Amino acid sequence: MKKQLMFVVSLAFVFILAACGSSEGNEKEKETTTWDKVQEEGEIVVGTSGTLVATSYYPKDSDKLSGYDVEVMRAIGEKLGVDVKFQEMGFDALFAAMNSGRIDAAINDIEVTDKREEKYAFTTPYKYSYTTLVVREDGLSGIETLDDLEGKRAGGAATSVFSDIARHYDAEVVTYDNATNDVYLRDVDRGETDVIINDYYLSKLGINAFPQFDLVLHPDIKVHPTKQAILLEQEDTEIQKKMNEALEELREDGTLTELSKKFFLGEDASKQPEGEITEIEGLDS
């Protein structure tokens, strides 16, 4: 009996040690952050579309990815002392890639919203803008106010805030799989869709880049002020802090302004736009 008792006690002690060791191992595992991984590998993997003119795209006659967002991310990488490796994918796929751990961050004119902040972390904004409409020059696609969006066909990504705005006003959203700007614009020009609801700067650049289409920015609709930032995992507080410090340096030394003016026809998107911009009441985003 005494030997049996000693055996049971010893066995219990082994289990306790094993449990403690497991707990310590898990704790160490939890302490490994995305920033640790980035430092160890010497690079940060960033998701982007590669199809959004001025933001993330291949300039004409170039095989090198560029754009405001891309160059901002490269400048951050330099500040952090790591290489930036871009993975190209559609806008909707960026969030799934973040959820699966396929990428460490995402940058693609991603708007900061209350709903997204429930699931993800964001850096401080590197861009401020608002929402406008791309419509046909002849008759403005029959749209005088946002209420006229009802029944119209709006081209956009399925999970974008701009498509949420279209649905909010009972428009039909026509989605694309990581299409380039000319595809969206061509469809409006041909009447296959009626409108593109999108960021002011990107819309202006798109129209300027493809003058063959008879399209304009709506002259009377300037709504939904926005701020864009880098998307991170919700628990990535350390890399968020590092990126915020880098962004602050880039803001102070004028790099953000310089890059913005380079890609946005001389306009500074790194600062909040002037003038009255109307909020959209009841928008769930």
C-alpha cells in the first residue's frame, strides 16, 4: 500500500510538472508577436491589390509595383529596417488573408470604420479623403442626389464601404474580381453600370488616366469623410506602435506630403480636406 501510494503521488507530481511546462510553453508562444516574426525574418509581408491607380498599381511601361500606398509602405519598411514583400490580391481577399495569417499587414486605401475596428487594428491614418461619384458626363447617369441611387447599378468590391453606401441607398452592387480601373470606368461609360462610388482622389485620378471615357466626378455630391490606414491583426499592438512611430516621422519630415503630391496630381491627401463634407446618417460601416 505504501509503495502504491508513493507511486500515485509521484505520478501526480509528474502530471503537475508537465502541466506547468505546457503552460510555460504556451505563455512563451503567446509572447511571440508579429513584430518578433518580422524582425527575425527581416521582412514584412503586406497584402495589396496592384490594380488601383495611384494607390497600388503598375505605372505604364513599368513592371515595378508603385503608388502612394505602396511607397508609403516602403518608406515605413526603411524606417523599421526591414524589407517589404507585397502579395497582390483582390480587396475582399485582403481580410481573409489577414485572418489566416498569410500576410502581416494590408495597405490598399482601406478605410478605418467602427465595424472593422471590432475585428482588426489600424495604424494612424496616412490619408484623409471623402466619397464622391463617378458618373456619365451626359445627364450625370440620372443621379442628382444620393436618393437617386435607388435602382442604379454601382460597380464596386463586395466588402467595401463604398458598396455599403450603394446598398444603403438601394442601388444594385455589381462586383468585380480585382479588376483594374479601366474596367470599372468602361462599364459606366458603356451604360453597363451607372456609377462608381469611391474615394475622391482615386476617382479623380481614374478619370484623368482614361480620358477616352466620357465620365465626370459628380459636381454636387461630397459626402462621407474618410481616413485610410494600414490594416493589422487586432492583437498586433507592438508592430502597430512601431508603424505609428514611423508614420509620424514620415509626416514630420514631409515624406507623406511629397508622395501624395506625386501620385495625386499635386494634392496633399495626408492632411484632412477642407470644406464641408456631409455625413451619411444611418450608414452601418
